[in-house]
Amino acid sequence: MEAVERFASPGHDQDLIAMLSLNYQLDENHSLGMCYEFDRKPRYMWNIDSYAEVTQDEVLYEENVSTGWQNRPGTSHSLNVYYNGQVGDWNIDFNADGLWSYRKMLQDMSKRYTLAGEDAQE
């Protein structure tokens, strides 16, 4: 048996990114700041098309067709804050990071196969 396959998976995505950064130096001994980033993917879409045929002695034995789509929208937030300062003999260097992320996966697939001489099966 021999198999011939074709596969296509074109995609389309949209991405919105915004960033806000602040830095403030209170005096020569104290500085603080933060950076916030917002990343939203409302659309991260893939179309899936697959075709395969199986032959035996150059005669079609089986044909398979798969079609569908997948979308993986998501949102993430990242935050960094810092403080650097000198208090008496103490040197303070504080740095903290946070990351929050949410992603879904939506999909729909359909597969149809046909054996030679028979009706299509889904």
C-alpha cells in the first residue's frame, strides 16, 4: 500500500500590546519605578485542511479528508516594580516581577474517510 498526503494550515493572528513604564528619582539616594505590559491576542486562528489517499496496486483503496479550525485567544499581564535606595548604612535594592496569563483553545474538526466502493464515513 502507498499513501499520498497533502496538508495545509494557513493562519491569521492579531496581537495588541501596550506598555507603560515609570521611573522616578526622589533624590540622589532614592529611586523607584515600575513597568506594566498588556498583551492581548483576540485572534490566533489556524485553518486545518488535510487530504490523504491510500492505494493498493495503483488502485484507490481509501480516501481521508480532514477540515477544521483552531483559535487560541489569550491575554497576559506583566508587572515589574523596583526600589533602590540608601538608608543610613543600609543599601536597599528591591525588585519584584508578576505575570498573569489566560489562554483558551477553541477548535472544531471534521474527518471523513471513504473506502473504495463504499459510502463516506464521518
